[in-house]
Amino acid sequence: MSLPPLPRLGFIGAGRLARCLALGFAAAGYPVTAVASRTSASASRLAGQIPGCAALDDPQLVVDRADLVFLAVPDDAIGTSAHTLRFSADEAHGKALVHCSGASPVELLAPARDQGAAIGGFHPLFLFGGERNDLERIAGCSVTIEADGALKDTLTALAVALRCHPLSIPPGGRMLYHGAAHYAASFALCSLAECVALWRTLGFAEDEALRALLPMLAGTIETARDKGLANALAGPVSRGDTGVVQKQLALFESLGGDHAALYGLLSRRAVGLAQRRANPPAAIDAIAEAVEESLARSLDQAAAGASGK
């Protein structure tokens, strides 16, 4: 399979991700020739921003007009869409079908491969806001690529054209990769939500809490970027303050529910980070013991609550 140096790009799907990629590739000089979507209005809006790009009602027409087709549809629609597309025998070896999901296997595109097209995955590790500034914000992010041979080279060049860092992922690894990435995105929001909920009992409104917490979170991220995870760790575990850790664990146990279990599990990870330092706190073993004892109690309590005991 060999694509032209600047392949004609097409998009099936015109949502936030497709809009950013299509506009970014076009700005980098790639010919974006066709867009199709579930609604003709969204395809027309995107195509209207790209010179020479056609808004089409039939996804098959995107395949006919492009060398490399990005399937930017919901995960549940990837397999179905792949089964409906046809690659003509005389052109298939010069075409590729690529999905943009982080979780779904590339193997869902097997119908295209069986017709002679190359298949792959191209997943930007980025939260798309749907605004024009996504084009600037995506710079410096990573794009996870799963493909072989010439298609891998092409997708790598496209990632670089967006000013992103290409990452390779082995076959079968997408679900673990995508699930784990939640810790740096959705689960970070869940941690903030837990803090907001607890602070609300002290009389803080959500906007007050976020105004206080978000700068701290931003500073933590910057420190992690500069010093690494272990050296960015702060708080009583980092300082080796056993007494404070024990009191906080006891406090969260007294709250009931799953507050102590969540706090204990995250404290266990904090202990792990502290132990990775060149000079771990002298009291780290005592802290680790306190965390494990609290976890045993809180997990037993959570299990009993779930079983209705």
C-alpha cells in the first residue's frame, strides 16, 4: 500500500474531533476533499470552511474521492460503518480507512482490509471543545497511532502536521490505553467533584471551591511536567507526617459511604510515589501501614454496604 506524499483526505463524521483534524490538516496544506455526516448541515458547515472540500450525503462518496478516509464516528458505529463501505479492486491498494477511537480495536475495520485497503487507528489524546481554538490547543498533545508500513508513516506525518507528538500502540492495547487515560481526564474531574462535595459540607459553594482548587491543580500539573510525578507529590504523605495521615484516614472513615475507600486507595498510590523518590520520607513505612489498615476497614465497610448488610 502506498499513499501519495500528500494524500487526499476525507472524513466520515463532522463532530468536534473531525472539525479540528480536518481544519488542521487543511491548514497544513493537505487536500481535504470530502466530508459526510449523519446530518447534511454539519457536513456543510465543515466543508464550507475548507476550500475544495465537498459536503456529501453518502459516506461511500467520501471513499471514492479520498485516498485516506478518517472514520470519526461513535465507537458503536465503527464496525457498522466499515461494513457498508466499498473499496474498488483497482483502487483499494492505494486507499486507507482509519478510525479515531481510543478504545475500539482497529480490527473493526477488517472489511476494508479484506478488500485491499490499509487500516489503522489515529487517536488524539485531547479533549475537544468544539471551538476554533482547538486548532491551537491541540499543539503539543500526543496522537496514538496503530498502523503498519506506509500508512504508519503517513499517519505519523499527519500527527506532526498538527504539531502533535506521535505515539505507537501495539495491537490489542487500545482498551487499556484508553481506560487508563481517564485518570488524567475524566477521573481528575471526579477527584475535583469529590473535593467540592466534601467542602460543600463546610459551606463552600461549588464556584468558590473551584476558584480555590483549579489554580492548585494547574500548579501541580506544571510541577509534574518540570520535576516528574514523584517529585511533584505534596501533602502529608510526601512530608512523612504520619499523625496527619492517620487523622485524615480516621476522619474519612467516620464519613461513611465510599469516601474512606477512595481516599485510602489514592493514598496508597501517593505512598508509591513517595517511595520512588531518591530520599523517601523516613516515616513512609509507618504511613503505608496506616493506609493499608484503614483500607482494610473501609473496603470491608463498603462491601457490607453494597450487600445490604
